[in-house]
Amino acid sequence: MPYDDPHTAAPNLWAWRQEERWDYECSAAPTTLSEKDRKAVECYLLWQYRLERKESTLCNHGRFHKDYKKSGLRATGFRGGRLSAHDERNPSGGRSHYPLEATGEPSKENWMGLKWTEISPFEGKLDRIPNGAGLYKLRLLTEPDLLYIGETMSLRVRLTAHQRRYREKREVSFSYVPLQEGIHEYELRELENDLLGAYYAFARTAPQDQFGRAK
């Protein structure tokens, strides 16, 4: 199995080929978009795929073949391979989370059919935020455009980290959606991608600080 670099999809493509004897083909489209907008368009295309197929592509968002363990980075020297009959199956090989449908506007509390908390400034303690998994969005309290969209296995930890990063911008505020216990990391990434793709469809750009903090 190849290492997880230089491209993270390589180990999974290898695993599927070993298991299914698949041959692959590729197609590409040249673009003059900036790196930021190119990544936003990628999220949009992956979201459209999920809406059409009701599932994700097999090798995006951290998904992996259930019967294989993934290689590490080249520097670790660890190569993955097929799991034995006695090993637990790879949890990243589960079914996709159902895709989010476009609903409402990014600044609203019903965006994408989710129940977002009321937008709140970072001032004060964050200890009332649940410590479980969820999605979140950052924006200025007085502006509708989003600064950042994210996912995390621990909302309290991640939003506390954002509070430190934005400590010089007191007007930055947040809203979040707690998610069910037991959700997998790849499902969180699928949902984050849906939000980013839908935001691009709405605003024709990525959130201001997405894919690299704005200076």
C-alpha cells in the first residue's frame, strides 16, 4: 500500500483496486481560479455528487475501505494493509451521512435544514458549549458573510481555540450545531463539505478565512 503522502487518496484507491480488481481512469479540467476558489469549487462539486448519488465518493472526506488499515505518512515508515479476520473493521468504511439540502441563507439559524444556535460573541466563558461533535460557523456579528465553516469532534475545545486566534477581533461571533453521539470523523467532513459547497453556491466564493487565514 502506498504511503499517505504525497496524496492521501492513494492508499484507499490501492485498497479498492486490490479488493475489486478495478482499473481507473481520470479526467481533468483546466482553470484560472485562485487556489482558494478552486478548493471552494471542489467542495461544491463534491456536494453536488452527494446530492445526486445520496452518498460520497469512496475516497474523499477520510472514507476508507472497511477491510483495510491505512498507511501513515512516508516519514513514519508505516504501511497499511488488509485487516485480518480477527481485527475490527475500519470505522471509516461505513455508509455516508445523508447529504444536506440547500435551505435558507448562511447567516440564518435554519441554514441547510440544521438548528444553529443563536449567533454569539466570543466574549465570556465557553464552558456551556457541549464537548461533543458538531458543526460551526464564524462571522462578524454585524455582517452576514461567513468567516469560516468548520467541523470538530469537540465543539468546546475547537471554539476555545478560535477564541484565542481571534482575540484581537472582538466582533467575531460563532454559531454551532451539536451532532449525535457516535458520529464518525468522515461523516463530519462530509457535512462540512456540504456546507462549504452550499456557501460557494450562495456567495460564489469561500468564507473569508477558509483555506488560509486572511491577513
